[in-house]
Amino acid sequence: MSSERLIYLPLGGAGEIGMNAYVYGYGPKNKERLILVDLGVTFPDMDTTPGVDLIMPDMTWLKERVDRLEGIFVTHGHEDHIGAIAHMYSSLNVPVYARAFTANLARRKMEEAGHDPANVHTVEAWPEVTKLGPFTIGVAPMSHSIPESGGLVIDSPAGRVVHTGDFKLDSNPLVGEPFDPEMWAEIAKDGIQALVCDSTNVFSTHPGRSESELPDEITRLISEAKGMVAATTFASNVARVKTLAEAGVRAGRSIVLLGRAMRRMIEAATETGVLTDFPKVISPEDASNVPRDNLMLITTGSQGERRAASAQLARGKYRGLELKEGDTFLFSSKTIPGNEKGVIRIINQFSEMGVDVVDDSSGLYHVSGHANGPDLETMHTLLKPRMLVPMHGEHRHLRQHARLGEAKGIASAVVVNGMMMDLSGDAPKSAGYVDTGRTYLDGSVKYGAMDGVVRDRIRMALNGHVVVTVLLDEQDEPLGEPWCDVKGLSETGSSNAALVEIMEADLNQFLMRAGAKTLRDEDKLEQELRRIARQSAHSEIGKKPEVTVVVSRMR
């Protein structure tokens, strides 16, 4: 029996949607040569991660084994698959491989972060392959909501693994390659050891729809609209952006692209030859010379992002342009769970202006980029894998997907972040567990989710903050009364007196009673001052604030 094994270890993206990072390894136990598939981000929210800019996987396990890491393969250019590469690159420092469009985006990120973009290598589509250690890896075209998405065909001495990345079964995606069942049947003809497969839309019970179903309905909507028209979608959905622009042109409108990400994606798609014949666009400045009825804006911010073009238009003006009563705003996108508040806020702001908002609830103006339940079953039938490992989904998605596999007689396992699996045999089996977590990008620094920074920030947000300052003379006697600086708390409490004055009086009483031993003991003094400040605030306003104590001694 061989002592070598094929392992699979998700560090992000399994048990959640977003922040994808998957390790594959082959070799003797604990000496496997490794590759990393994708390295993405997820986005913060004000409830759980206030002030954080980005959230990335905790790569500690991989950093400790970086001498065994051969390279990073990126399946496609969505932020939840590519967004952390430049941020994490200095600690991994291995070649990055991707198809041309995705590589273009990765190089831009590397340059912005001060890394050499030459570390990103462009690979051609299947049947071209790249040899990395014990692995031979090819990128087989998949249709998705971004150009040049690819499923990875990963060969090792233990057999062939197909890692789908994000995909859908679209025979006419308008931009990018269609799904090719004949190619995938050829890939599978000699047997697939394991299928590691997208699970995002497993609960959708109808077959997925094609991007090609949208242009006629979008054109009809824009042609019938009065006044200015604006539409938002994911900037990375180049096919949709093109559909919107072409519909606007057919309706006799000039097209304006608003938002840095929108312009960057169109530039990348054009530079790499993915996008051809994109309609001519005009600048926001030139748009002021065009009648409102002849303008169409295509904007970033379909998920309610506060700084994106859509949100800024909803607050008033953006780049000199504004929507008015009778104009139309189209969400040609699905609201990702968790983003509802931001999107509804924008809808209400537009409503207050008298702008007519059209969303995706009718199904006429958006189709998903992920395979639905019946499409996943089609993929199972096409590839006939020995085993199935669902990925890219919350736990409920992974569990439902595994059920579909088991119903077809495929050995399936629910594998979440940190579960290392041995894929060498007839069924996935546990090979250990790795501690996983999250890394926060907060301004220009990175720290772990357990470091306490965000926890303290949340506590201050929930409870307010008080700074207590005390002066002691050379004999460790109080020099004057203590004073308090208060942030985020009511000015008055139940006594109808100023909260600060109540707190300062209570603290002063304590100092007048405190013995010499307490006044000389820094830790004890701070502990008591903090306790009294919190107790005083709680008596007055029913809140126990976070308290910082500053004791200054005259020496």
C-alpha cells in the first residue's frame, strides 16, 4: 500500500460563500507538495466587523509550510477568489497562474501592492497544462458571470481531480466561452477520482437560465423609459455590462460608465481580447451636453456599497450627474444575502427623489452565474466521479449538494474549512483538522480575528467610552480632582445632572477614601477607578462604558 496520499484542505470558502482558498497536496504524510487554488476575500459589515476594509483567510498553516508550496492557481477574477493574492503575496512568494483576463486583473492588484507583476503567469486553456511538483494542472473553460472562468483539471499519481470553481451551464453566455459538455466528457473518459464542486445555487430547483435571454427584455425596458436611465450590475459581469450598453445604444442613448471598477473591468476585458465591439462611451463631463432622455449610466454599486457610484447618485450627485423625478434606475443583479440593508437604503433614497427603481424580482433582467440543483446533477452525470466534495457554499448548501451525490451513488462528504481530507481511496476520509480563521485588513495593517481589535471597537460602539484622568503628587496623594472625557454616552442621566460631573464626584470620593497602599499600586488603582466609573455610569444611564484610566504621577 502506498504511503503517499492526495489531500484536500479548504482554508476558506467551505461552510461560507466567499473568501475561497483551497489547498491540494500529494506525497508522504506531512511531506506533501502543495498547491493553492484561489485566494479570495469577503467583505465586512458594520455589525460584526466595523471599520475593517477586507476579510481574508488565515493562512498560518500554509505559511508554516511555504517551502512545500509549488504555486497558486486562480480559477477566475471575482474578488472572493482573487482579492487576497496581492495582500498575502509577501508571505507566500510563489508563482501565480491564471488565464489571460484573470492574470491581467491579478497583475494590476500586484502592482498596486508593490509586488512584481511578472510573478503572475498567463496559462492557456485546456488541453494546455502546467507541471507543478507532482501535479499537472489544466484550466478548462467554464461559463460563469465573468470572462474566462475555468475549472481546474488536477492530475496526480492518485488520479484526476476536477475543481470546478464557480460555473453555470450556459451554451450562449454572450461574452466568454460557452459550457462545452463534449470537452468535459473527454476529460472524464478515463475516470475522475474526485469532483470538488460549486454549491452556491444547489437549492434552486429549476435549470439555470442563459445570459442570452436578457437583451430583449432589457432593451424593451430602456426603450420605454422616460428621462435618464441608470443601471447597475457587478462590474466583473462583462457580458451584462455589454448587454446593458448595447440596449442603451439601441434605445438611442449615449453610454456613460461610472465607477472605477466598471472602467477597470472593461479595460481588462478589451486588452485581453475577451471583449470586442463594446459600444462607444462618453465621459461624465461630455454627458452634460447630451439631453437627459438620451443618456444611460452604467454604474458600480449593485450591492449597496456606500462609496460606489450607485450610492453616491442616490445621495445626490456623482461626477456632475444626478437622477431626478421620472428617471429610471435598474438593478440588473441579485442582492447577495447580507447586503439587503444597503440596497434597500439606495432604493428608498431614489424613491424619495421620484426615481422609478426596477429590481430583479421579475427575473427579466438578471440570471445567476452559478449552476442550479439540476445543473449540478447534470455535471455529476457527465463526469461520473468516484467521489464528490461540495465546496463554495454555506453548510446547508454543502449538505444538500452531498445529498444529491449520495442519491446517485457517489461517495460524498460535507467538508468545511479546516477539515483535511484524504482523496486517495474510494471515498473521502478524514486526514486531520487545521485551525482556520480570518485575517482583517484594517487600514494598512493586517491582524487576526482573535486579536481583540474589532472586539474592542464593537464594545466601544455598543457601550460608549470614558477616559478617566488622575494626577498624583510626589507623595502619591491626589493632586486636584479626577476628570472624565466621555464619547458616545448621554450627557445627562437619571439625576438630571451632567453625567461627567456625577462620575467625577464619585471618583473623587473614592480617591479621598483610598489608602496609601492602593494609591501606590498602579494596577489596583486603575482597577478601582475603572469599576467606579462603570458603576457610576450604569446607575445614571443604565450603560457600562469601556473605560481607559490614565494615572499621571509627579516625579
